[in-house]
Amino acid sequence: MSPMSGYLLLSALLFSIGLAGALTRRNAILVLIGIELMLNAANLNFIAFWRYGPNPEALTGVMFAIFSISVAAAEAAVGLSIILAVYRHSKTTNLDKMNSMKG
Amino acid sequence: MTISFLLLAAITIAGTAAAMSLRNLVHCVLALTLGLVGLAALYLQLGAQFVGFTQILVYVGAVAILAVFAIMMTRSAEPTEPHGSSSFQLSGALIAGIVFAVLAWAVSSGTKALQVQTLQPEASVNQIGVALMHGFVLPLEVIGLLLTAALIGAGVLAMDETRGAR
């Protein structure tokens, strides 16, 4: 097995763990963390393809990973504050109990 | 397939799997930090120092702290989270397993013909800075705008409007 496919398999496993968490956990914060894990798996793919792919001097993989990390940070901040705002109305973070959009 | 890769991969997988399966949410975030540190070490091993340190600063430093604050402010730290029905859990795990099987099949069949670069490429902070100021100026500005909007938006969303009216 080449070193690159090792990294790609690790990234696929990380993505599956994040997907399983986002699908099975009932707490909104943990679902958000699962989505972050999936974003991280994509970042690992970018870096692995940059390292082992052609033309690494163009730095596109590194740049994409940096921009993706900053977008993920913005997403986490806004997502967690939305969870806080929803909690203030419905007093729960359990996704099964959030079944109304009216506060 | 070096021993350091296997070790770091084991740390990452163990941390993230614990983060997605533990009952206590604070323990989940602590396990998540372990997984993210392992991931940052993998970036360092791949030669992307700047991305590795950015990962530590942004994820381990900021996102994990933010998640802990959110857990404490929503009083969900007590391990009382009722898990969904077991068939629900099973179907979620099954879907994730199928997705992993498809991805692993695509990786194993797709990377055979690929030309692999054996030379370690260099991405010094100097090079990244030059690239950000020359080829990636517009994305950099857009990201700056996005982060400003997210900062203001998160503040407005988290503000208690009923308390302000009183």
C-alpha cells in the first residue's frame, strides 16, 4: 500500500466516524462536532494530495486547507451561537425535542 | 506506512471515535481535542507546518473551547442524554459503514495508477505568505469579510434580546 492511500483511508475513516456521530447522536452540539470532523477529513485529503500529487510548488492544497479551516471556524462559531439561541427558547439541545420553529 | 504514521493514525481514530461515542459531553470534547492534536501531527508529518499549527490554534485552541462553553451554557454536561432507539443507532452506524466501504473501495482502486511524488515538497511560512499576497489576495479578502460577518453574526445571535429590552 502506498503512503498516500494510507492517508486517504484514514481520512475516509475519519469522515465515516463524523458521519456516524452526526447521524446517531441526539445532542445538537455533538452533531456540530461530527460535521467539523467531516470537514477535517476533507482537509487531510487536501494535504495528502498536495504532498503526493504533481506540482506541489503551486501550494494549492495548502491554501485550500487554510481557507477551509477558517470557513470551518466561522461555521462553528455561528452554529454554536444558533444552538445557544435555540436553547434559550426551547430549553433543550436534544434534536428530537426541537420540533417547532416557533419560540 | 511508517510506524509514526500508524501511531498518529491510531491516536486520531481513537480520539475521534471516543468523541462520538462517550456519554458525558465534556469528555467528548476532551477526546475530540486529542483527535485533533493527532491530526495536526499528521499535517506536520506531511510537511505542511503552517496548516498543522493553524489546526492546533484554531481547532484545539478555539473551537474546542467554544464547544465546552456551549455545553456548559446549555447545561448538557450531565450524562443524561437519552440515546435514540437502538434500531436508529444501528441504521446510522450502518450508513456510515457503507460510506466508508465505498470510499475505501474508491481509494484502493483509484490510487494504483497514480504517479506518487516521493520528494518532500516544501511549504515554508515565507512561501505561504508570498502566495497569499500574490495569487490568493482575493480569497484572503473574502475570508476576512466572512470572518468579520461571522463575528458580528455570532455576537448578535448569542445576545439575549429579552434582557436588553428590560
